Amino acid sequence: MSDSTRPAPFRAVLFDWDGTVADTRPGIFNSIRYAIGKAGIPDRPDEELQYFIGPPLYVGFEHVFGVTPEEANDLTDTYRVYYRETGIYECAVYDGVGDLLRDLHAAGIRTAVVSSKPKEFLDRLVDHFDLGGSFDAVIGPEMHNHNSNKTILVNRALKELGLPPEAVAMVGDRHFDMEGAKAAGVSAVGILFGYGEEAELRAAGADYICPAVKDLRACLLGE
């Protein structure tokens, strides 16, 4: 079934960060433009930079700008010069998501962030938005670890939470999230208030589609 209803409650819910918990596009785009500006690479329109939201940064630089892996690594390092101090805070939690996280916790449903964003940044963002009490785990790769495959990260979350996959859902806005969820055996919940499209999520195997935060709330809490 692919809608916003569910047959039974989940014991834990994993959340992507970019485009799911928070609208992080301004900081990401500004950081990309800082990096390519330093490298003398011509800018691209926002719709092309949209590709960066989801995969690891070095993949985005290779795909969008056609650079070598070595150049992508250098651009990623430069990106983080801006992002670490400024870009990280050029974002906002989506309306209603903070309340949803707190209500999930109050209902005894465990939660975690599972993102390809480096854990150092995720920890800072969770603290910045005062969401530490709403998450049981924060899962992300180390700063220079390219092994940010979503399936690996979801499996890490399952191990940390000590739960079987059939009791868990992964919420995300891109096909990377749905594919990682399906490969790890957890339910895949696609949301449409982020950066992905419904066709993309359905093609990636989404079990549920939630157009708005209220639909996600109904899916996860049965309200």
C-alpha cells in the first residue's frame, strides 16, 4: 500500500535530515557556490544544484560539475569551510516536525536521525534546534568517511536501537532514503514536503507516501 495510512504502529522511526527534518537548501546552496567560486568553476542554476540534496557531497560535485574524484574531494573540503561556520545554520526545521518528534517520543516510539551528512554536523544541528531530547540516536558518517551508503547507516541505527527491521520505519524525501530502507528491510515512508518527487519515491519502493506533515503524523501516530 502506498498512502499515508498504516496497519500497525512502529516501535522506532528513522528520519533523514536534509529535506525531511529541516529545509537545509539555503546553507547547502550557499556552501556549494562558495566552493566553486574559490575554484573558479561557473555557477549552475538552483534546479541543477538540487541534486546535491541526498547523496554525499563528493558524489554531487562529480555528477553536477563533471570534476574528477580528487577535485570533488577538494571542493568538498572547501564547501565545509563555509558550511562549518555559516551554512550549517542557514536552515529551519519544517513546521510541525519538532512537535511530531516530541510526540513520538512521548508515545514511546524511539527515533533517530539517519543521514549521509557527517555526524559532527548532525550533532550540532540537533543541539542548535534543541531536539536532543527527541532523538535516541544520531547516525551519520565521520567527516572524511566516504562510506555513507544509506543501507549501511540504517543497519547501524537498527543495531544501536536494538530493534528488528520489521518494527522500524525510515522517513525521507529522496530515492536514496527509500532504497536504503528497503535494502535494510524497514518500512519506507516517503514525504513530499521536502525535495523529492512522488514518482521518484514510488519508483524507489516507498511503502507510504505522505504529502504533508499532518499526513506523516497520521502514518506514524495513527492520528
